[in-house]
Amino acid sequence: DVATAGAQAATVPAEFVLGLPVPNPAPGAVRIPYAVPEAGPVEVSVWDVLGRRVAVLADGVTEAGGHEAVVAPGALAAGTYVVRMQAGAFSATTRLTVVR
């Protein structure tokens, strides 16, 4: 199991947000917070430096509010990755470094 995603809070944000991975750099499990102001399709994925999608953390209709995607310990090899959130016209990225 590479990742799981779930609702975090009942508060509805005013805008889309892709938070920073915690911890970063990461020796184990990583939490990536994100928020959506309205229900709709959301994809949160992880890409390697060669542009290959290596994990999908969330994919589907997501309720409005705060959420968290989790990368399981050991799911990614040591290296630098890009986390990408796509929700309609919104797109954001952040960097994740995995260390061993």
C-alpha cells in the first residue's frame, strides 16, 4: 500500500491548497496536507525527476475541506520527487526528498 488519503477537518477552505510534505526530508512515512474549497475530482500524485508518475496518493471525487495523503514507509526509494495536486484548473507542486 503506497498511500492513503482521508479527511482531516470539517472546516472548508476558501481556496485550493497543497501543503508541504511532513517530514521533509523523509526517512519513513510522509504526510502531505491538501485542501479543496468544493467537492470535485482531485488527483495528488508523486513524480520522479525523470517525469515518471511513481505513486497516486489520491484520485477521485473529494469532499470540500482539509485532507491528508500519506506515503507509506519504504514506498519510495531514496531521492527527490515532485508532489503534484490537480483539481480542475488548479495545479500545484511541491518537492519531497526521501532519505534512508
